[in-house]
Amino acid sequence: MTLEPLVRDELRVLRDQVRHFRGGMVASTDGMVIAHDLQDIEPDGLAALTAAAIGVAKRLTEATGQGAFEESLTRGTHGYVAAYSAGRSAVLTAVASPDTNVGRLHLQARRAAARIGVLIDAPPGG
């Protein structure tokens, strides 16, 4: 079985757990889409932007002595975009409306990112 359907299942679970969740994407840290359930957002462009944002966030946490990057939250006038480290080489990007309970988003997305990280970091065929 390929990785994409398993990751997509995790995105569906996240959608079911967080009200006002608009969509999610998992991409490699260098900007290649692994799986997504985005509807009105172009996934390749979002993956590239996420990779760039994560690059800056990693430098920011390192420069300030805060350790390795774990997550980032951006709030705009129409909602939130959050990025969570998912294993050694992937990131989960979550898009949510302004009505989203951000605490619940963080709780559930962190759990999903951990599960996705295990899937992605698993050795092939194992």
C-alpha cells in the first residue's frame, strides 16, 4: 500500500475532529506534496510556501535558542494556517476558519502530525 491513502486518512480524521477545519496537506520539508484534502487551495503552491515558511521558522527558533522547529501558527483576517513538524522530513499544514478553536486545532493537529510522522519515517516495506 502506498503512503498517500494512509496520510489522507489522517487528514480526514483531523477534519472530523476540528470544527471549521478547511483542509490539510502533508508535504516534504522541501515542498513536495505527499497528500492533501484541500478544496479551494492549490496544494503545490501551498507546499512551496510552507517549505519557505518552515525554513524561516527553523532559523528563527535556532537563532533564539528555542531548539528545533515544532510548529508555527499564522493568523489572518479570514482564519488560520498552522504548520506542524511531522517526523524527520515532512510537515502537516492545516487551514482553518477564524471560528476554529485554536486550542483544539493544536491538540488534534499535533497528534495527527505525530501519527503521520511515524508513517512517513517508517522504513519502506516495514
